[in-house]
Amino acid sequence: MRTGFRFAVLVAVALFALMTLPAQAACTGVVAEDGTRLWRAAAGEKAATLTYLGHASFLIESPDGVRIVTDYNGVHRAKVTPDIVTMNNAHQSHYSDYIEPGVKFVLRGWDPGGGVANHNLQYRDVRVNNVPTNVRGFGETRYNGNSIFVFDLADLCIAHLGHLHHTLTEAHLAEIGTIDIVLVPVDGSFTLNQPEMIEVLKQLKAKIAIPMHVFTEETLARFLARAEERGFGVRHAPEPRITVTRSDLPERPEILVLPGR
């Protein structure tokens, strides 16, 4: 009887510990005091490739050849068939119900049934999570109507902010984890205003921020000027396609502008 009672107590304690564990961040790793992640150096460093397709759509390719298209829609599509497509927001330029044959996973950043979207996908060398955020509407808030998607691949964590309408809470930041590259909307009107969007970049502390959701060159220029005032470097890539490894990450956080809109 005593042995059975002790066993029951141990089981109860273990279950309680599991239930009270904090939610795992989308991107985790050994973290230094300054908030950056630490990795053991390895031969043949892994690389991720990002191609700006336009608006809020990117093609992200992993070392193992997994292809992801963000904000998959009927306009900005890749020349190759993706394995995974994400759609952050139920807006006509950010999603599509017409999925091309060959796509294996369709991840929507909202729940069409009115609940909360919850994705935790591991496919080959890629892990994808989402963190729901709210969307302001005409006189009302659409709760959990957008998702920040986080892609863990090539020893890098890449966050796509989608149609972000507010700064992030501590709970959001804990769920997102430590980000290396962030894809950020900079229009300043349909999404979050530019000063607060730069505050989001300060919250995330990513080493590289790539602008998207750019409607005019004037809008982009205002965002870059504000970012420089807040201590960000600014760099323009000659092509819309970049390949990034951990050793490519700059010491000083920078805005990396890829050509295209």
C-alpha cells in the first residue's frame, strides 16, 4: 500500500510539472546575457535563402531544399512549387483558397471557424510556429485575426510579422523566442504606424530586418530615415535573393532592403 501511494504521488507531481511548464518559444537555443543565441561552430555552415516575391510574399528555402512561401496569394507566387505556404491574414492580397498542386502544408494565420490558429509543424529540416495577434477593423478588433509565423531553419530564426497592428506584449515575445531575421511591414497605415513598428524591431532585437508591404519609395524612405535615427544600419541588396548563414549576421542591427514591392 505504501509503495502504491508513493508511486501515485510521484505521478501526480510529474503531471503537475508538465502542466505548469511555460509554452515553448517558437525559436529556442542557448541564450547569452545580451539576448543573442549561442551556437557551436560546425563544419559546413548551414544557409537559408530568401527571395522577395513582392508585397508580403517571400520564398524561403532551407538547406535540405524545403520551400516555403509566405503570404501565399494569387499574385506573388514563386517559380517553384512550395512545400509549405503560410497566410498571415484573411485579406485578399495575403491569402488564397486556390492552392497549386504539390503544396503539402497550408498554414492559415487565423481560424476560419472563429477560434485561434495553432500551428507547430516539423517538416524535414524546418520547424514552423505561429503566434496570433489582433487586427483592428472598422470600429472593432478582430481578435487573433493575424499570425506572426516563425521559421526555424539553418540555425536561424526568421519571423514574418504579417499584417501586424500593434506592438508586442511580453507573452508574445516569450512565444516568439529569439529572432535573427524579421520580415517587417513598413507601409505605416494599413498595418502599424512606422514609429511603433520600429519599437517592435527594438522589442525583437533581430540582427536583420527586411522591409515588405511597401507601397511607395517615399514610404520606404521615411521608414529608413526613422530606423537610422533609432540606431539601425541600412543596407541595400542588389538583388531580391539573398543567402544567409549565422556568420553573416551583422553585429549592429540593420535594415536590409531587397529590391521590389
